Amino acid sequence: MSQHVGNTVITIEYNRPVARGRDLFGALVPWGRVWTPGADYATTIEVSTPVQIERQALPAGTYSLWTEPQQDRWTVIFNRVQPVFHTRYPAGEDVLRVTATPREGMHMETLAFYFPKVDGKHAELVLHWGKTIVPLEIEVP
């Protein structure tokens, strides 16, 4: 999935796990444990230019995407190692860690990433699975 934001292209590649009635966060995905949002290989995100994510700099490049979910905040991790199988978090290779505040929304059976807000310089990237929505604010040059 790709999105143009100004002159920047943001591309996310991921496999989509299905909820199938399971309790997701705090159960299938334990609180405080690093997890890649997806299935099989770790989700990747590529940015064609340097960007700001939650007001922190991320250089242009491709990164594996990891999260550390908590009930009231999530740490979202951009890691230089990719491709990598989703069960092997490559600790010590992080490029950026940001904090995001989750919110509750309508049920999303299959994990999805999408951009509900986009303008010439800003975008909101959302991770949505079950009733959990994790937004990330992105600013481009």
C-alpha cells in the first residue's frame, strides 16, 4: 500500500492477520512485548524522503516496523533490519522509536494500515485491528 504525501511516497508492505473472535491486545499480543503488526515476515515501511514521525526525524529508507503495545500508549519502532521473520525482533538496530496514543474504534476483522488524513505536508497513518486504532502523525519536507 502506497500513499503520496507532497513529493514523498510512503509504502507499507504487510500480511494481514485475522481476529477470528480472539481477544487481541493484552491477550494474543501481550502488553509490553515487542510485536510486528502483521503476520509471517515483519511489516516494512519505506519513505522516499526524510520525514518527521510524531515530530521525530526518520531518514529516507526502508525499515521493519515493530510495536510495543500498552493499554494507554504504544511504542512504534522503526528498525533498520529487513526483511526479517516476525518472531525475531532485531534488538539494537532501531533507527527511531515514537510514542502513540491508541484509541477505540469500530471493529476491524483484518489488520489494516491506512491514511485517513492526507494533505500536502501532513498525513495520519493508522494501524487498525480489532477495535484498536493507533495513529501516527507524519510530516514531509
